[in-house]
Amino acid sequence: QVQLVESGGGLVQPGGSLRLSCAASGRLINLMGWYRQAPGKERELVAATTAGGATNYADSVKGRFTISRDNAKNTVSLQMNSLKPEDTAVYYCNVVIWGGRVYWGQGTQVTVSS
């Protein structure tokens, strides 16, 4: 069993910053990342990182968001800077353990509005 605990969502003005964090427990983890889903849209990858430190970002967030992880603590964070209204969505922590089983956080709301 893997439990995910997310924190850091909220309301911010355009140009502001938020930091999302996710803590996982129970198993050795391969991939960790963040997805988001806006109303009426498909869930999309925002950023992901491997146990070895490789990262991948959606084109829409490159240069603004930074993903990081602490393998010893099984945590992943997403630093979001220069936020835009288009970033408004529910953000979900995603974890894939060695062996391929997928786990999701409950989601945290990020709203960017003046």
C-alpha cells in the first residue's frame, strides 16, 4: 500500500507563486510527478521525475515550474512561479512504484485569478 499526502494548493494572483508537496509511504518508488485537470479537459502531465533525477515538463510550464524529489523521504515538490490563469486546475500527485502499479493523490486546487 502507498499513501500520498498533498499540500500547498490555494488561490494566487497572476504572476505569483505556489509550492506543491507530496509525501509517499510504503514502497520503493520509480516515478513521481504531478498532473493537472481543468474542468472539461483531460488530465495532463505537468512534470515528472525519475529516481535517478531525470525530469520532464509540459511545454506550457517550462521555465516557470521546477520539480524536485527527495528519495530518502519519498517526497516530491513542484515550485510554480509566474503563474497564469491558464494554470488553474486540480493538481494530482502521481507515483509509480517499481513493478508498475500507479497511485494518485486526492488532488489539490490551484486557482490563479485577480
